[in-house]
Amino acid sequence: MQTTQYQNLRYDSQNGICTLTLNRPQVYNALSTELIEEITDAVRRAGEEEAVRVVVITGAGDKAFCSGADLKQGMGGAQRPNFSERLRTGYNPMILGIRNLGKPVICRLNGIAAGAGCSLALACDLIVASEGASLVELFVNIGLIMDAGSSYFLPRLVGSARAFELCSTGRPVSAREALELGLVNRVVPASGLDEAVDQLTAYYSQAPTIAIGLMKKLLNQSHASTLEQMLELEAACQDIAGNTLDSREGVLAFLEKRKPRFSGQ
């Protein structure tokens, strides 16, 4: 196992699976400037490492995935922080890094995901939640709007009316309700969370990584594109996928009536 200890984040890589653990349990894994920078760097690094086929993001401890922005950092003084600069230089690159990563990203939702922590969870491709986990867009409670991508992810997942309700009331959404709304993919008992995540990572660590990354790219652009644009993008991406070693292996395995052995190349 390759383990790197950032100051606020654990980076563990083994057997094609990279796990990023937000490691500030004493403050419910709140997003400090340093932690945001480390997440962004770790996602970039996972993208560059050919051995990594799937990424998992989770939080240390059993109470919180991420409680959102660290309000003690720059919010208590007389001078208000530069919110737009914080978002443009910190949060936004972090979220874009996850969405643009050409590999699947799984959120292991082990506890509450609040504010920007909720946005961070929603930026992942799949969410597996513990029964005791919850999601809450609590920005309204401190007189702020949703940020870090929630205004993009929420209406696409639950529709505009429900998104407005969740953002404007700031009410918590339990894991079970989140499953019903389509915010998470799976809910399991806390004791089964690791097993459920392991099942997914076992699949993705052996899947055709390049093709899956291209699927992610297509879906990212789908809502803002016309049918004609998507058909052309599909054609371009299919050229890339069709010339990978994994595509050749998949066709050969089909003809030989056996299970394919994908290498991620």
C-alpha cells in the first residue's frame, strides 16, 4: 500500500484503489483552506497515477463526512472575507478536479455532509451512504447562498422545485430520504458501509477505465448540449475508446466467450 500523509488528508493507494480521507475529525472534517488545497492536489495526483483506477473520498471518524467550511477560519474578524476569491481559488478548482477526473469517484458517506461538504459529496460520481448519514444545504442558516457546485448538482438530481426547498430551508435530508430523492445511490447499515464500498471499488478497479472516464465526460456535458452536439461528441469519444487495449480485450473476450481482463489502458 502506498500511503501519503498530508497535514489534513490521508492518501492511500492499493490495488488500483485510491482512498482520500478527510482527516480533521476534531472539527467534523471541516474544510479549511489547507484541506481544500490538499484534496485538489490529491485528486490531481490520483489522476496522474496510471495504477489508480477508482477514487474513494470519505471522512475520518464515524460522525461526519464533512461539516462544510471551517467558519473559524477567517469568519470571526471584523473584516469579512473575500468570498468570491475563496471560491474561485479554492473550492471551485477542488470541485472541477473531481468532476473532470477521468476516473470514477465514489463518496463513502460515513456521516453528515453539510454546506460545502454536501457539495463535495454531490460532486462524486456515486454515493454510498451509511444509514446514519445525512445531507444538508445549511448555507441559508448563515445568510449565504449554496456554493461549491450545489446550484449545479441539486436541480439536476432532484429538480428545481425540490432543490429550492432544500437550499432555502436548510433542512437535513436523511440517508433514506436522499435515496428516495436520487441524491445517493445506496444506503447500508454503518457496519456494512465498508463492504458496500469495497464491492464497487472491486468492480471499478477491474473495469475499462478510459471508457468510463469518457462516459463521465459525456454525461458532464449532456445537460448543456444539443442532441447534435452530443452525437458528435459520442462519435469523437468512441474513436478514443475503440482504440484502447481494453476495447480490443473486450471484443476478444466476447468472441472467446470468457470474462474480459481489463488493464485500464
